[in-house]
Amino acid sequence: MERKPSEIITEFLNFLETSKHEYESAYSDVGAEDCKVQTFLHDIEFAENKNERNKVCTKLQQSRRARRKAKDKAKLYEHIHNFYVDKQNQNLLKALRRLQNEQIAEEKYLFGNREFKNRVD
């Protein structure tokens, strides 16, 4: 049997929730990498030789690449996140959750054990 409508609705609502967390996590990672920059710059400034400076520069480069990756991930989920947290869309999300619950109840009835009760003796 193909997927039930309630499964599709549930999957969509889970996707919205997951997208919100993905966006927030990625933006947190961007901020963490930004905080490292000043430390790297000081380490470069006070490096005793070029080998030490090169090691710090390599760490800086890796940090910037990690930041870019996190920022790209945040941009990927930005519009979905904004839709999910927008106050105007909260009624729609509540209606979808209500629809999901109603659909699950209906599917339990339709796919459950139903018995025919003979009303004529």
C-alpha cells in the first residue's frame, strides 16, 4: 500500500520543524567560527617563526571553510525557517496539525478492525 495521507502531512510538519533546527544550528556554527578569527589573528601576529604562522594560517583557512559550509546550509534553510517562525503562518500550522490528527483518527477507523453488526433478526 502506498503512503497514507496522514503520513505525508506528518512528514511535511516534521520537515518544517527540522528545517527550523537546521537553520538555527548552522547559524550558531557560523557565529562560533566568527569568534575564532580574532584568536587566529593574534596567533599569527605573535607567531615566533613562519612554520608556526603557517600552522595557524592553515587552521584559519579550515575555520573559514567550515564557516562557509555552515553559512551555505543556513541559507539553504533560511526561507523555510522564516516561513515556519512567521506569526502569520502559525494559524496555518495549527490547522495542519489539526488536520493531521483528524486524518490519523479516520485512518485508524478505516484500516482498523471493523465489524458489521446485523440489525435485522
